[in-house]
Amino acid sequence: MDTVKSVRLPSEIVRTVKDRARRERVDESTAIRQLLSLGGERHAVELYRRGEVSLGEAARIADSTTRDMIEILLRHGVKGNMTMEMQLEAQETMRRLRKERSSGTSPK
């Protein structure tokens, strides 16, 4: 469901909205939504880059799929935020889970 919000826009943002509307051949409301979406995407990229959110959380913030978020991150020059320690820990967890599954024990 869409939500209506009233905001005061500085004149420089209004100029950007008008420019976007003209270039994309859309109405100003659509241009505002497009620009907000781009801002949300950029916000998600920055949070991910700083390691403050996971890939899934970044995708949710950017209103995209995880796969699309990977493409968005690559376009912004972000290759990943996992440290080697995190990767090794994930591998160890997978080894432990496989071992528990094959031995019939339940995970802890």
C-alpha cells in the first residue's frame, strides 16, 4: 500500500526533480519516487560497505532481490564485506553441520 507524505523540498532538489522528469519523460511525482529509490539504494550500499548490514538486509533496504543487490554493489565497486575470519567461520559451521547430519545427531 502506498503512503502519502508531505515534505518541503529545497530549491536545488526541486531543480533535480524537474531535470529528472524532463530527461526521463515522466511526471514529477514519478521522478521524486525514482530519486528516492536511488537514494535508498545508495544508503543500502553504504551500510553494506561499512559492514553494518548483511547482503539480505541491504537488499531489503534497497527494495531489491539479493541477486540484484549483488549487481548494485558491484556497480558501486563493492565486492563484499566478509573478512577472511568470517569466511573461515562459515566454512567450519558448514563442516560441523554436515558431520552432524551424516552422523544423525541434531544440531546444537
